[in-house]
Amino acid sequence: MAYYKFRNWKIPERMRVPIENYLKKKIKPGDFLIAIFENNFVGAFAYADEENLNNLPAYGYWLWNKLLFEVWKSKEKVRNWLRKDN
């Protein structure tokens, strides 16, 4: 099962909770997702487990097409998002 699917790649369902916690509750996720949200795909490669590593294109497509720039794209934007009042 997939949280999000793009062509043959998917964001695993198990990533739903940390992703939605970040987006809805502004809870800081683990290093892999922080790297993804910061648009740091080199860092994401370093932190990814095998399943996420094999599916990195799904994350890129999802970020670009589904999320507001306010919540991702740089360290500064991620830091600001996490600091905002809920």
C-alpha cells in the first residue's frame, strides 16, 4: 500500500503519520523526511532506508505537485514552518 504513488514509485504508507504530523501538527519528523522537506536529496540519500531510497522520485513529484512551497523547499522554510503557531 502507498501513501502516494507516482508511476512505479511510491511513498510508503508507513510514512503517512510522520508526514501528516509535520504538515498538520508541525511535529518535526526524522532526518530522512527533514532532508526531503528541505529539498536536500543528497541528505535524503544518506538517511533513507532501502524502501525510501528506491522510491525517491515519488517524493520529488509529490513535493513539487502537491505541497505548498510554504512547508518545504529549504532549511529556512522548514524551520519557519516548525516555528509557526498551531
